[in-house]
Amino acid sequence: MTPPAAPRPPAPVLLGDAEVRARLTPATATAAVRHALLEHQAGRLAAPPRMHAGLGGGELVFTVGALADEGAQG
């Protein structure tokens, strides 16, 4: 008998500028930044500097972070 497979994490959601503009209101953005700053102040936010990767004539920029009690966030 084979052991059950570990559950797969959800696939990351990748959004471009147009998708972000269509979905994000100023109030939501402000609330998210405020929440992140308060979590950082309390020592519960891990948010390393952005990572940049060259890609031919362009560049990919990765911004990630995680709250201590919520796991990885993107």
C-alpha cells in the first residue's frame, strides 16, 4: 500500500499591471500596506528585499513576504 500523497499547495497567482489596476482600489491598497507595516513592527512579517532577474531585454521583479502565522504570501 502506498502512502497518500501530500496535498499540493495552491498555484501562485501572477498578475500584470492591468490586472492589478482592474482589481485593486486605493482603499484596499492602503489597508494592505497599513496591515503589513503593523505586522512588521510587531515582528510577524518576513519580507526580504525584492529580487531582480534579468530576462533578455527586460527584467523580472519578485516581491514576496510571509506572516508568521499564515505561511507564504505573494
